[in-house]
Amino acid sequence: MDMSQYRDLFLSETREHINNLNQLVVTLEQEPGNRETIDALFREAHSIKGMAATMGFDRTAELSHHLEDMLDGFRATGEVPASTVDYLLAGIDLLDGLLDDLQSNKPERSIDAFMVETPNEEPAREESVLTAEILEEIPAEELVAVAVEGESEEITPADESAPEPEVAPVVKVETEESNKAETKKKSVKEPDVFKVLVKLAENTPAAAARGILVLRELEKSGELMSSKPDMAALRGGAPCQKIQAWLRTSLAKMHIEEALLRISGVVKVRFIDDRRKDESSGRDEGGRTIRVRTDLLDQFVNLTGELITNRYMLHTATNGRDWDKLTQTLSQTSRLIDDLHHQVLQARLMPLENITGRLPRIIRDLSRKTNKEVTLRLTGAEVGIDRVVLEALTDPLVHLVRNAVDHGIEKEGVVTLSARREKDLVLIEVADDGKGMDPEQLRQQAVDRDLMTPSQAASLSDRDALMLVCRPGFSTTEEVTETSGRGVGMDVVKAAVSNLGGSLDIISAPGEGSRFQMRLPLSIAIIKILLVSCAGHPLAIPLTRVQRTLDLPTCDIQLSGQKRVFRLGEEVVSLYSLAEALGLPEVAAGETTWVVLTEVQGRRVGLQVDHFLGQREAFVKALGFPLNLLVGLNGATVEGNGQVVFIVDPQALLENRQLFKND
Amino acid sequence: MALRVMVVDDALFMRSMLKDIFVRAGYEVVAEAENGEIALELYQEIKPDLVTMDIVMPKKSGIEALQEIMASDPDACVVMVSALGQDSLVLEAVESGAKDFIVKPFKENNVLEIVRRITGQA
Amino acid sequence: MALTLIFTLGEELYGLEIDAIQEVIEDPPLHYVPRAEGVLSGAINFHGQILAVIDLPSLLGFPGEERDHRQVVLTPQFKSLVLTVSAIQRIVKLDLTTLQPPPEQAGKSAIRGVAGLDEMMVNLLDTDEVINQLENSYAE
């Protein structure tokens, strides 16, 4: 039986089980004797084992079997010793790593080192902190590599009656021989994707057969993703002087080159790094699956049926030139389409809890490491968000939570993650009840770092001062902690939110905790845009990027340091020209200058356009090569008349012009 | 241990030439066959490390012999020996599992390079 | 024998296998692409897909202003690029099994091989190389 069709399902389900395992272990740590939790853990491991064995993923099956056995033992005693928690977690991490391998079509990594290890019986406090730290920082595959390094240590087989006072080899080797660990890390590097060009000698006899040998050699070196000519073409005897192949491999290019050059007839091998590997590698690859409830599917079918009926009614009305009937049916059709649109969006929504699952585990590891007592509260985890948005949020969310523990909370406190719908947006907030942030201190710091002059800093509102932490390289803690120098990651968080067409706000005051609020569109396939014209071309700006629009009397625009500025209440706002940013000829403004107020690097700026053409909802079409390489283009949309309108991101356009370089 | 080679070709001339090349390189030529049928029998009996196989031979062609050898021993190491202009036959052979091919007329070095590559010997 | 579209780039004769072509379209409305310059002459709406139009003579450095009003849409395998050429001529049957290697490739050429057509030589367009060069021109 061909199992490959079940592979995606296996992967997504097993990830869910792993998520559950992580959460259950953390729960268990708080109540070691909770029977139900132990039973639940056992069942999760058991499910993974069954699925993996069916799929023929031997190591995944073996490891989950091992964990299942261990948990079964705990079911008998009714208790999980605190000292085995780290071991369990390391096992879960290793399972996760195995899934990564399977997902990227690599052989499953070795689990031997883990299998021969024993859980620590009585680790000293300090050492266990160290374990947590390592688990946190090093992906499981490197843990394994390091542990193999430590095999010269005597390895005690699993035996409950023989306590193992020593720290597990993993920890010891990592601390004492970090150099070796470093070397190991390199040898197990993530696979790279690149293009290989292989040239055969002129007039090579049976070149197609030669080409097949080249492809076979490439297949031995890694995953041959595609090639030109491909295997089928070569079998058909295609001419073959040059072969281009896309290869995903962890082998060094040198080795591959050597092997290829040994093939008779191969005269030249060249490598081209893949700029597109972000799209084609890792977890994002291939056909994504999503589970849709059957009742939702039924509604699709019903709506489609109604639309079909509607089509006939439209035909009839048109043929009979019955305008009343036509108008009536048209409005019915548009209602049905709205309905369908709504339902389709529903189908793409996934609850936030899909990505919050690993947060309890992260908080637990972080609290142990920083010696703080941190409680995580989750509310609104059931709120649905478009899956694309959800995936892009995973890392920013982890970052905000880490920041809250690292910088917000001092000794003990609560980190609250909440989500709720706000019209067609979702608000996700990460709040802590820690020491809060001081706008004054941030202003001072901006001046100290030469990011702005004292008078510029003084003119920042408190809100804008807080946003300074989102500037690249800005940090508010004197000593940058190893988990998260605040500011190191906030620019990334801000960028991720912006890329999704969302916005980030920070609310904080000394002694009052901090709240990081992300407002995100429910769906990014359909967005609201502002249409403007610029040197005669229509362009779209996502409405999420527009604070407001202004029609400014041209005489209100002044020059300040050779830059155009205008007053907005108390604030002095710089004015840039969209035409100039796009390299288009400027159209001289008449009495009124049309301005889009937007934000670039946390600062309010005005963007001059020729005219406003209105707001609307637009279906965003993704851009293909090479349009996707142009900076500042987010997509395109097609107007009713067929006109293609590109969606521009003012921030990226202006940043790319380096308008902010010297101020 | 020296590499054990079987040379299959209906022409004694070719067999001798290949044999000399292998002997000079320090390999042991453990068998010779003049058609596919004999080659198949000898292969089952001797299990050589490497076979060089002519394509056009009486009784059983090199490709048929190759296919049967591969069916009985998927790890078999067979190198085809073809003449110029037999591209489609070479293709068929490679698809049937031949590890590489040598095109006549060949040079000694050429043959040895190919053998070293596929046997993984330096 | 492979069906091949014959066209010119500047003074040179080029060929592209029909298999690599999705459609030849006539004068589609060309839409403005912000920031596009040089070889990217705009975008078209091709059955709802937004495709980039590449000016092949400029990309490959051919002089001359002549452009055919028709454009060649490549298959998705070649990123559905839309190519403008100097002049589209006709479709012929070419024997691609006896391709001669192109002259030592200097600079920007994108030729996979040279085939004979009557008394003429046809350069077969190397579409992968076209994509390569586009990638390179947007690399920075």
C-alpha cells in the first residue's frame, strides 16, 4: 500500500500530539501525582507509536515506544519522579526533531544516545538549571551529537534501582568541552538548497546515459528536487551537455563536486546558492493541509447550489429583458457571494491555541533558568485566525513572552496572553505585571545611542518613545541577557506584524507592567486598500498602513533643513513624495496637497500622492518571479475593468530609499 | 584483497585487452565469458566484484544478461562496454541498473577511472 | 523533430521549443509596475495571473528598437515569464538531437545550442539562463 498519501496527515497529527505531550509534562511537574495527566501522557505516546509504526518510521516508533514504556511504569507507581521530567522533555524534543527530518524527507536522526541515557535521579539544583538551559538553546539533533561525544563516559543502562548521581553526559560535555560541541554542531548543519550546474565534455558519447549517472550521483548526495533535463527527458535520450539541478543536502559542496568530477565525461561543476530556499525548505514546504469541519463543507455545497440557481435566474431575466427581476437577482447573488466569501474565510481560520501550545513549556524552562516564578495565563486561545497569519505569528509570540519574563517580571509575576476579535481585526496582547518601561529613560537612551538629537527625543510622545524599542539595535537593559536582549528581537516582531498588515502598540509605565498589543487582519487574502494615483498610475496602499488621509493647503508645507515638513497639531511631520520614492516624475501640487499619513520606523510621516481614488476591499494576488524580488511590492489586485494595481508598502519603499539614513 | 573482475565480450581481442588493463592495475580477472548466457551462469557461481559487459553478443545480449544479473543481485556492479552510436542501448542499460559505461574505442585510464569510481577504490 | 518558434533578437535568429510556450498573446494591456526598470517593461493580467513582461533584447544586450506586438508566455516551468522579442517569424520543425554547441558563451548570451534550418543557423534560447540572468539582475 502506498503510504505517502498519509504522510502529511501523520506529520500534522503527530505535531499536535507532541504539543499535548509538552503541555501535559509541564502540568505534571506542578502535580506529579495526577493520575489523569499520567494516563493522558501515556495515551499520547501510544498514539504516536502506533502511527509511526504504521508509516514505517522506525526510529520515531522506537522512541515513542520507549517513552510509552517509561510512562507505563509511572502509571503503575502512580507518580512521576521530578527528576525524570527533564528526560521526558528531552525525549519529546527529540521526537519533534525526528518529525522535522521526516518532514524534510531526510532519514530519521539517531536516537541511540538518548535511548542509552538514564534519567537523573537526584540532580543538584544548579545542574538541573543547566539542563533546562541546554534543552532550551540547542536543538535536539545537536544534543544527540554532543551526547555521542560523551560516550567514553561510562554509560549506565536504564535501571531504576541504580541511582546515577552523575550529571548526564549531555550536560557535562556541553559545559566542559564546548569546543568539541561546536565542531559537532557544524557537522550536523541544516541542509542547504542550491543549484548545481554540471557540464559534460563536448561530444560525450551517450550523453543522456551520462546525464543519468550524474543525476544518480546527485541523488546519492541529498534530495534531488528537480533538474533540467530531468530523468524522464534523459531516458528519452534528450540532448545533454549541461545539467542544472536543484539539490537539498547537508553535504559539503566540495564532496559533491569531487564525486561529480569523478564521473567520466564531467568537465565542470558549478554551484549557485538558492535565494529562494526560504520558500522551498523546512516546514513551509508543499501542499499545506487544513482540517475543515464537514458542516462547513456542506454550507459550501449549499451556497454553490444557490449560486447555480441564481445563474439560471440571471439568464432568464436577461433573455426576457426583465430589469426588475435582474436587479433583484443580482442583489441576491451579491449576498450569496458575500456569504460564500465569509464561509471560505472561516475555513481558513484556525484557533490561536495551535501556536500557544508550546508557551507553557517555554515559560517553565525560562522560569527555572532565570529563577523567577512566572505564571502564564491564556485567554481567548479559541479565537480563530487565518492560518497564514497564525504561522507568521509563532515566533513573534514566543519572543514577546520571553521578553516579558526576561525584562518585565522581576521576581515573580504573571504573563497574560489574551486574544479577542475587534471587528475585522484580531487583537493579541502579551502583558506582564512587572516593572514596566520608562519613556523618559528610553528618550535618554535614544540620545545616548546617537539615534536622535535631545530636542528630537524631547518631542517624542510617550507612546512614540516606547516604540523606540522596536528600532533595530535598541536595547533597554544595560546588560543584554542571553535569552533576549530587549530590542534585539522587537524589531523583528514589529516587522512580522507589519508584513501581515497589522500594527503593534506598546502600553507601559514605570511600575505598571507592559502590554504589547498586536492588531492583525483576520485574513490576509482579502485586505482593505486605499487607492491613490501617482504620476498617472493607480496604486494601492493597505489601509492598515494608513493612519489617516489629509488634504493639506499646499501653502502649509514648509522647509526645514531642506526637507518638507508640515504641522499636525503639536507635531511636526516630514513629508515625502510617493512619486519620488518610486522614481516617477513629480506632478506639481495645486492648492491642495494630498497626503497619506503613515508610519515608518515608529515615526509618523506624510506621503504625498496626486489624488485619492477611494477605499475598497481587494483580493490580494501573490506575485511571481521576478516581481516578488522588487522591494516595496506586497502583491497586486485586479480592478473590475482588468486594470492591475500593485499594492505598495510605504514603509519598505521609504526605508529602501534610505531617507532616514542621516537623521 | 584485489578486486575480482569478470570480463564479458564475444571478441577475444576485447577480452584480452580489458584483461590486460585490469591485471596491470592489480585486479584479479576471475572469469571471462563470450556471451550473455555463459556470463549469467558464471556470475551466479563466482559473484565477482565487477563485471564489464559488452552489449551486442550472440545467444543472450549484454542487456538481457545485465537485467537478469540485476534481478538476482541488486547490488551487482556491472559496467557496460558499448560502441559509438549505441546511445539508446546504453540508455537502456543504465536504466536497467548498469553502474557506468565505457565507450569503444577507450583508453586504459578511462577504463580504470570508471572502475575506481564505481567500486569506490582509490 | 520538435516544433520550434522562430524569432529574432536584434539581427540574430532564435528558436524556442513550443513545449516551453504556454501561449503567444497579441498586444495585451501592459500595466505599470512600481520600481520596475530596464528589462522589466511591465505586467500583464494573464487569465487572472499577474505576470512580468521581460524585454528580452534589453536583457541580453541586443541593440535596436524593433519589438513585435505579440508576446510569448512561457510555461509555469519557466515561471510563466512573458517575453518580448524583436520579431516573431514562424513555427518550424527542427531536429534538436543534433544540436551543435554554442560558440564560447561570452557575456550575456543565453544559447543552449545551435541548430541548422535551411541555410540558416538558429540559436536555441536557453530559458534557464534567461531566468538565471534575471535573478542576477535583481540579486542586489
